[in-house]
Amino acid sequence: MSDTPDDERLEELRKKKMQELQDQEGQQEAQEQAQQQADAQKQAMLRKHLTDGARKRLNSVRMSKPDFADQVERQVIAIAQSGRVNGKIDEDKMKQILRELKPDSKSFNIRRR
């Protein structure tokens, strides 16, 4: 029994699809490596510019508000890269940064009649 043109075409399509899947996996791995490298650089910069107390405070914020903690990290890195940091950011300075970046909280006054 010989291969028909349809069988050959089907095999060619299978090979093409396998190659596409392998290419996608390679791209995904490259993106993951780039993300890991960027995270490592960010953590190194934070360790360099934050005291232990400030890092603990930031980690506490991350537990309750991860998006806000990311925003604070970006701000700290921007401050450090611009050279506006003299030494390390301590816990008091971190509190100030958190207050400045904190979204306006809406207070609710509940009155009982």
C-alpha cells in the first residue's frame, strides 16, 4: 500500500504544526527567563536601597495589597534611579512614601437614628 497524496499532505501539516508548537514554547521560555531576570534586578535594587525595616513594611503591604506594593516598588526604584536617595530608604521614609501613594480613602459615616 503506497502513501496517497492526502497522507503526505496530512503528515506535512502535522510536522508544520509540531514546529509551530515548539516555536511557541521557545518564545514562552524566553519571556519567562526575561521576566525572572527583571524580577531579580528589581529585588537587587530594592535590597540595595531599602533598609530591613523598610523591606518588612513593604512586604506587609504586599500581603494585603499586592497591586499597591508593586506601585510602591516602582516608585522606590524610580527614586533610586533618579539619584534622589541619600543612603538607604528607612522605615520612616517608607511610611512617607506609602502615605503619598495611598489612594484617597473614602470614609463612611454611619449614623444611627
